[in-house]
Amino acid sequence: MVPFENGSSLAISTFSRKFELTTLPEKLFVPPEMRSKPVPESARMHITSILSGLIITETKRRPVVWITISSPFRFPIMNSSPTLEIWDKVFQGGTRGNEASFMMGADDFAQLKDGAQVIINGWIRGAVGRLDKSMLDR
């Protein structure tokens, strides 16, 4: 479940074009008793780092970006790879202990919308937060 924030923008789309959004002029109103309480970063999944790199094989050079997610719990060993959904793109990754890492081409990263919802899929499906492209190589 993704907590909604009071004052968030509302957008609609059609079934056949679900990633073509039209933002409504109205803002979301969430009653005070239904607003989510802030959760400390240490108690939730969050993006730890976004790093750029270069994979070199013989004559090819491929710029890539790694997104690392930390979790308060250990990721289980599974027979399938976890995936990371950002907007309309899906990336495969891997886990080790409390961290999950996902690699994508630098061109793919450049096309992602800053502020897009980031969701991890695996043995659970959970919202990680929003993509903050300014974290690249910080």
C-alpha cells in the first residue's frame, strides 16, 4: 500500500494509455485521521544510492547506473530475481542480506521521470519511495 499525502497532485489516464497522464487542477485532500505518520528511514525500505559506472568488454563500453535499496529486514533467498518498477520500466536485480541492487543502461536511467514512484517486486511488492535523480553519484 502506498500512503497518500495531503495536497498531492491527482492524475488520470485511459486503460489503453496508462502512462499518458493528465494532471487535474484539484489537489488530494486526506482527512487528518487517515494521514500517514512519518516512518524513520531505518524502519522502511529506501534508496541508499544511485551510482554510475562503465562496463568494458573487449571493444565495447556500456555506461550503466546501479540503484541500491536498503531494507530493515533481510531479503529471502528466492528462485527468481527481484524487479524494480520505475514508471513504465522494469529492471531485474539481485539481493544480498538487507540490500537489493538493480542495474540499467545510462540511457534508460536518463529517460526515467524524476519523482516517479519506485516499487520493488519479489516475495513482496512494496513502495520504496520516489526517484530522486539528484542522488546520482552523491
